Amino acid sequence: MQTNHSPKIIRLGTRGSKLAMWQAHAAADRITAAGFAAEIVAITTKGDQMLDKSLDKLGSKGVFTEELEDGLRDGSIDIAVHSAKDVQSSIPDDLELLAFMEREKVNDVLLSFDPAFKLTPESNVVIGSSSTRRRALLKKYYPHVSTVDARGNLQTRLQKLESKQFDVLLLAYAGVHRMGYDDMIVHTFPENQFVPAAGQGSVAIECARNLDPEVKQRLKAALDHADTHVCLLAERAFLRTMEGGCSIPSFALATLTPGGLQIEGGLVSLDGQTLLQETMTADPAQAEELGVRLATSILGQGGKEILKSIRAERGE
């Protein structure tokens, strides 16, 4: 029986991959430091089970989050720990994003078992990537490379690389670094050229709106990184206005600068031929309005037509 002297147990729901577990343990450490006890609950999502389909075929609405959100609703977990870029752009009304943990370096990187590998605009290699955005940007900047789908967790993808299913593997630096594979990085893409997906490099903490307010406040204080939070508010407002999810080749990166909150974002056509990209700045207090303004501008410059053609191509 739990006495008043025992710390309240916070159950953290997470996907079961090594990277997801790393994120959950990082959150659990902060939670225990704040005086709670923490228990990690691994939950398998649709996105983890259906590895034979590419993400754009699965649809982008919550393929890595839905089962975790069900756990928040039925009370089997108190918070859900997500990779922020996996969280759908609109959260159901009965749930909320409580915190965004401090962001890691945001760049995309290439991994290879060959330390001498060099990527040039003339490179004629096969790159493994399951990201629509990354594949479209490769077509734009490296027209001679070809891509193959590379679904699965980081370790599965590395096995595919080792068995020569592709020459190099394209991933987010954050996951590579957190799993300790920095020594395999052979190329880092500049973040203003390969602008990351909204939320890339951060961990999002979701909870039910009706979670005890005092518990919610303490968890937010323990987990939230204020600067990251304001940047992700802008990026997620951009994503929501674009009506894009994981399967749309849109991108957005907000940063706090001496001049205010800056966001760089846009959209690229699947064939890489059309790239719309723009930078805007506003007061950090206007983070969400800034994201909406940027998305509206991109949509007005031809973004609507790009999205329409992507949906037509996919039969949506």
C-alpha cells in the first residue's frame, strides 16, 4: 500500500526501440530528480509493426503515437514520451503537449562503415532513407543519387547498411548521437540546406488534460526546456497550417536569435524540382502566429499546388 511518504509513481509510456527507451530514461531521470518515482511502460505502435510499408503509405496521422495516446486516456500511463517530429500536427482535445525537452543538434547526417566516404553533387550512390523530405531534398541537391526505403529502428537500419542494401544511411544526428554511433558519421548536411522536419532533435511529453494539475505543473518544471518549447510552438504551428505530417516533404526550423524568434521553413516537391523556402522573424511571444504566417506564405507561393500534386500521386 502506498503511504503518503512514498513518492507518487509516474508511468511513462514509450515505444520499445533502444532510442525511444533512451528518451524515456532521460525523462525518467528528470522526473525522479523532481521527487517522483518513475516506471517505464513499453508500448508497440502501428508504425513499429508495419515495417513493410513506407511511412507515406501508412498515412501520417499518429502512426507512432496513437497507442500511446490510448494509454493516456485509459490511465495505464501518465505521460507519453515521443520523438517530437513523430507527433501529429493536431493533438486531440482531451490531450495536451506538456513539455519539450532540450533539443539536440538538429542536422541530418550520413552514416557509413567506410570512413573515407565522401558525398559530392556528382555522387552516384544508393542512400537509405524512409523520410519523404530527405529523399526529395536529395533529388534537389544530389540528382545522381538513388534512394531506397529504410524503415525500422536504428539498429535494424544499420544491419541493412552492413548487408549492403544501400551504400550510406541518412538519419537525424540526434538519434545517431544518443545511440553512440558518432564515429560512423561521414557527412553532416547544413541545416539551412537540409532544413530539418518540425520538431527534429527534441523529445515531446504528452499527457491527458485531466491529469492532476499539481502533478502536471511539477512535471512541466522538471521536463520542459523553455527555449526549445517556444521554437517548437512556431514549427508545429507551421506544420499544422501546412496540414502536413511525416509524409509531406515540408520542413521548419525555429531558432532564438538576438533579433527575436527566427523560423526557416518551406516545402519541396517529391521530384526535388520545386523548392519553396523562406525565413521570417517575430517576437518569441508570437511564436504560433509566426509559424502560421510562414506556412501561409509558402502555400501562397505554390505550396498548395505541390501538396495537391503529392496527394494526387498517392491517390489521397
